[in-house]
Amino acid sequence: IYGMLAFVLLTVFIAGLMVGRTPEYLGKKVEPFDMKMASVIILTPSLLSLIGTAVAIMLPMITEWLHTTGAHGFTEALYNYTSLANNNGSSFAGFASDTLFTNLAGAGIMVIARFVPMIAAIYLAGNFAGKKQVAVTEGTLSTSDGLFTAFLLGVILIIGALSYLPALTLGPIADFFATR
């Protein structure tokens, strides 16, 4: 739920910037500290999955861990570390995840991806709790209508696309050109 609240704050912030008003949520102003904590909550899993994949791919023994080599092997590694960073821990069929490196890196990634956003959410909640309520005015963005829901969905899709789509498309595109 704290991940969704971080996306809601990000959406309120972006919408506030678009209309030229100070963003408010639940009658409290959204400040730079709030956006920093929301960014930590949103970006930590994405960064950890991409960094974990990059480190694993650079290791010389990666070819022993993959069922297939090349672009599809990259996709296997990316799926594995994305799953670890999102606290699932499942693996693509061809990735050998029973290695010492994968177990240690995976444990580290899972711990960081679980607790760093949780700590940021606690700081965010504490900061929000200490703020004074501001009056609702004509310029206050409504967060209970369909327009805000559509905007929230758009922000979630754009952040997800910018985080994973470039890396996810590398494997299939490279496979396509390798077979030609």
C-alpha cells in the first residue's frame, strides 16, 4: 500500500506542477522531502533489479548460469533480479539461481528492496503527520474523481515503462536480429 501511496503523491505533485499550484494531498502540502521519500519508495526496486542484472552479466561465470546465451540469456538474468528486487524470488526456467553469488546478491537485494522503501514510507508518514492542515480551495486538485484515476494510471504506466521497458526489449529485439 505504501508503494501505491508513493505513486499517488507523485501524481499529485506532477498534476500540481502542470496547473501551476502547490500540490496538496489529504489537506497537506506536498513538499520536496515528501517527493524524495516517494522517489526512494518507487525507484529502489527498479534500481536494484537493474544493478543486480548488470553486475551478474559482467561476471565471467554467467555463461555457466544461463540455459541460453546471448540476448535471451540477458532476459533470463533480468527476470531473475527483477523478481528478487520485487520480493518474489522466482526464476526464469533457464537461470541457475543456486549459485553462491546469486544467493548472496539475491538476499542483499531482497533485504534492501524490502526495508529501504519501508523506512522511507515511515519517514514520509511521520513528516505528513506533523504538517498542519490547509484549507481546501478552488485550486485544490480532487483526488477522488475519474480524471485523477486516469492520471494516476498513466503515471504508473510511464514510470514502469521507463524503468523496465528499455531493458526488457533488448532481449527480444536482439534475438530477432540475431536470427536474420
